[in-house]
Amino acid sequence: MNYQNLLITTQDAISTITINRPKKLNALNSATIQELHHAFEHCNTDPQTRVILLLGSGDKAFVAGADIKEFADFSEEKGRELAQKGQELLFDFVANLETPVIALINGFALGGGLELAMAAHFRIASDTAKMGLPEVSLGVIPGYGGTQRLPQLIGKGRAMEMIMTGGMIDASQAMEYGLVNHVVTLDELVDCAKGIASKIIKNSPNAIGQAIGAINAGFEDGIDGFQKEINAFGHCFGTPDFIEGTTAFLEKRKANF
Ligand code: DAK
């Protein structure tokens, strides 16, 4: 696919998807959401890709939210329909990918931008990053999973405050809240993510995909996460990765997944 709003590179089993609308602070319009869906689907099925990094172009923003111009005249029905579609196409889609997705928050991550970063499996921020869910200042609420994922990540009280005030927190506060796993300088951001990705790549991709599914199950209503873990655990025993992992250990060599 010829992307208008994304740049994608793949090197050393790491694919980097860069949202490339710097003049609009990488705001998510519907075309970008469609392209992201396609890019994530492509990377997830690409045998050359073992980890996906997601970042925003430029040094100012990861994503400054959903494109306000686009949703300014939505009706109730359209808002509901697009929230559903957006979650299926992108936010839930990313959260449930078997391939690990790391969001690199390199500046503003606001509204839909923070929701996208929260859909990733974990986040690393630059010390210049600012994060918030300012939707209530526009008369709406977070519509791409923010009311669910923010309290899961930082706790209910903190999420209530962030969503009600619509304010921004900086990277160090995000670190204290557990919203991001690491804070580094902007210059170090990509290298830091690649260093973590290179550790992930040494492990079984099948087991990692199963672990993501089991962890996510614990946060889904009506699903028994422990049972999901039992089934996923059993599934691992029937895979070539398990044979390679255990054989390599017994032969005192590194596994080659
Ligand atoms: N949408 C569209 N354009 C945006 C944008 C956004 N979210 N954020 C920034 N831009 C554009 C600005 O309009 C400006 O464009 P030009 O005027 O140059 O053409 C350009 O990016 C540079 O922005 P600024 O000139 O404002 O830059 P500053 O450094 O002065 O300020 C800022 C940076 C991040 C503080 C400021 O740009 C800002 O407050 N941006 C808006 C933040 C925001 O409120 N984001 C939206 C949150 S609400 C939905 C589901 C979910 C959502 C919506 C619908 N459905 C299912 C339908 C989610 C909603 C949200 O994300």
C-alpha cells in the first residue's frame, strides 16, 4: 500500500511505523486510522517483523489527538458508529496484536493520541512528552478506549482527575503513575526502544503472542484470565518454539526462534 500519512521501515526484525502529519501534530484523521490498520496488519503478518515501534514524526508530537476538524460536525449516531469502528480498526486491533507494539511518546500525546499510545503494549516517553485526555474541554469524552485503559494503567482516582480536568501531565508524572515504563531524552528514545525490542526478539514469538492474549484477557469482562492462561500455556507445548527453547537449554546453546 502507498501510505500518505505514514512512514514504515523494517530493520533487524523491528518495524517502525511513523505517523507523518507533522504540520497537524500528527492528528489522527480517518485516512490515517485506515492506513494504521493496514500497516499494523501488514507488520503483524510479516515474518521479518518481530516488534513494532510506533511514533510521531517531528520532535513536537506523538499524536495531538483525533483530527478536530473532522469530528466537529458529527451527529450522535455518527459519533457512536465511528467510535465502534475506530476501536475495531485500530485501538482494540493494536491492543490484541500478537506482535509486541511499543509506543514511543516523543511529544504531545493528547486525546486519541494518548488512547493510541495506551492501546500499545507498553510506552516509553521522551522527557519532553506531555500527555492528557482533553476531550471534556471539547464537550465529548474519550471515545477510543480512554475511559477504560487509563484507569487500568494508572488507577481509577488518577484517571478520574486527568479526564475531568482535561489537563496534561509531563513525562516524570506519567512515569510515577505507571503510564509509561521509561523516560529518556528525545535523542535516546529510539535507541532505548530498540534496545528493549532486541531483548524481546530473543524470545519465542509464539509464547509472547500467547502471553499478550492471556494478560489482555484479565482486563476483559466475562473472560476468565486464569482459564485463558491455562489454555495458552497448554498451546505452547505443541509449538516448534517450545521444542527449540527447551532443546537449546538442554544443549547449552542460545535458542534460535
Ligand atoms: N486536530 C486537528 N489539528 C490539530 C490538532 C488536532 N487534534 N492538534 C493540533 N492541530 C493543528 C493545529 O490546528 C495547527 O494547524 P494550523 O493552524 O497550523 O493549520 C497545527 O496542528 C499546530 O498546532 P498549534 O499551532 O496549536 O501548536 P501549539 O504548539 O501552539 O499547540 C497543542 C500545541 C497540542 C497544545 C495544540 O495544538 C492543541 O491544543 N491541540 C489540540 C489538542 C486536542 O484537544 N486534541 C483533541 C483531543 S479530543 C471520536 C473518538 C475519539 C475522539 C474523537 C472522535 N469518534 C469515534 C468520532 C477523540 C478526540 C480527541 O482526541
